[in-house]
Amino acid sequence: MTPETQLHARALRARLQGDLVLPDDESWDEARLAWNVAVDQRPAAVALPETAEDVVAIVDFAREHGLRVAPQGTGHNAGPLGWLDETILVKTERMRRVDVDPESRRARVEAGALWMDVTATASEHGLVGLAGSSPDVGVVGYSLGGGISWLARKHGLSANSVTAIELVTADGRLVRVDADHEPDVFWALRGGGGNFGIVTSLEFRTRSRRSAGSSTSPRCRTSRSRFAAARSWSSRRRTSARRPRAPS
Ligand SMILES: Cc1cc2nc3c(=O)[nH]c(=O)nc-3n(C[C@H](O)[C@H](O)[C@H](O)COP(=O)(O)OP(=O)(O)OC[C@H]3O[C@@H](n4cnc5c(N)ncnc54)[C@H](O)[C@@H]3O)c2cc1C
């Protein structure tokens, strides 16, 4: 990033609800850290948006200044991002809101939500999501890549339970896609990962604990034991996960 772009970046920071961290800031090393600490991420800047509007502003800024953007929820899969020179790393960890509607059994999560967040909220209503083996994996990165859960034998990939996605496109538009609106983008996102924009929220079906189906874990043979295991999995790992931050 040139010194001039850095000046503009500092001006952008003042307009965000979240933050934009630059290499000479005190919090730089913490900001650029991924869950996978073996990956030494050195982007041009780290953005920590708190709203979808923040994401729009960051994408617009990057486009106007010839920078790339790379979305990251947790950094479980940080390795494939590769060289991050001239890239703003957009970390969604401050966007962790989860809403579950028990009537429709639909969940809506912000881009930084972890599976432990969903499990804790959904289980209050006797519902489960298609979480994988690790509570601190991000719901968005997991679902966009497919997502093979404990309950995959009955319910298939997590991507197939996604009902709507909100994202910021490369031209800075905040759009909502589903089976009826931009169906091609909706199809591509579910398996195509972060290649089509920065997802700001995701909606998906949950299941009742009774209909959850057989687990891929041999230790959980009944729906009651699966549900109990899911709850304890979520709370046990909640305290041990390295990077979870409470939603602001
Ligand atoms: C300990 C561990 C256990 C795992 N268990 C399972 C499992 O049981 N089942 C399974 O299917 N997978 C599993 N995985 C793989 C995991 O699902 C993938 O690594 C997934 O990509 C992680 O998503 P994340 O958001 O946490 O990671 P990140 O590294 O933050 O994101 C990975 C990629 O997802 C995309 N992405 C993330 N956020 C956004 C966004 N807001 N907008 C657009 N794109 C975005 C980007 O392409 C990003 O590079 C596991 C991984 C680990 C390390």
C-alpha cells in the first residue's frame, strides 16, 4: 500500500463502525492472526467490519485503490489464501449475530458466526444445525465449501440447507440471493466458496432434534444422545476455543 493509499485508509477507518488495521498499528499482529497460526498472514490491511455497510465501504475502497479483498471468518482454512500483498483481509469475526425462528426452523447468521453460536441458540428451541466436528469453525466458510456434518448421512451437505445468502459483490452492491433471485449466483456460492463476493449473512434450515437422523459418530445412536452430545460439545469447546469473541 502506498503512503497515499494509507492516508486514504485512515480516512476510511473513521467512517467504519468496525475497524481497519494497518501494519504500523499497535494491534497489527493480533489483527492479522488466523486460527491456523502456522499461516503467517501479511496482508496490506486487515478490515474488521461490524455491519454489511462496513463491508460495502471496504470493497469500494479496495476497488478504488487497486487492492484485492479476501474474506475470512476464522482462518481455519487460511493456507489457500496464499500471498496477501495488496490485499485487504476482511475478517468477519465481529459479525456473530445468530437468530433462530422456531416456527419456520430457519436460522439467520451473520458472516462471522461460529457453529458453537448456532448450536447454543438452536438447542434452546430443540433444533440443530448441520455442524461439523469443530465448534469454532465458521458457519459461512464451512457451508460455502459444502460442509459435512455429524448428520450428513440423513441431511446431506450443509450447503444444501442454505436458503438465502446476502453478499457484497465486487462492484460494491449488497444483494440477497436465493432460489428465485439471482439463482445462478446462489447456486455458485454453495460450493464455490468465497469466489463470488463477501457474504454478510446466511440463512439455512435447521432440524428438530427428533428428526435429526443418524449421526456419523458411532457414540450417538439415539436422537436424545445426539442432542445431548451437541449441547455439551458446544459448551465444552466454548471455553477452550482460542479466538471466539462475544458479539458486540
Ligand atoms: C479443526 C477443523 C475441523 C473441521 N471439521 C470439518 C467437518 O467436520 N466438516 C467439514 O465439512 N469441514 C470441516 N473442516 C473444514 C472447514 O469446514 C473449512 O476449513 C472451512 O473453509 C472453514 O471455514 P471458516 O470460515 O472457519 O474458515 P476461513 O479460513 O475463515 O474461511 C475459509 C474460506 O471460506 C470463504 N469464506 C469465509 N468467510 C467468507 C465470507 N464472509 N464471504 C465469502 N467467503 C467466505 C473464503 O473463501 C475463505 O478463504 C474442519 C476444519 C478444521 C481446521
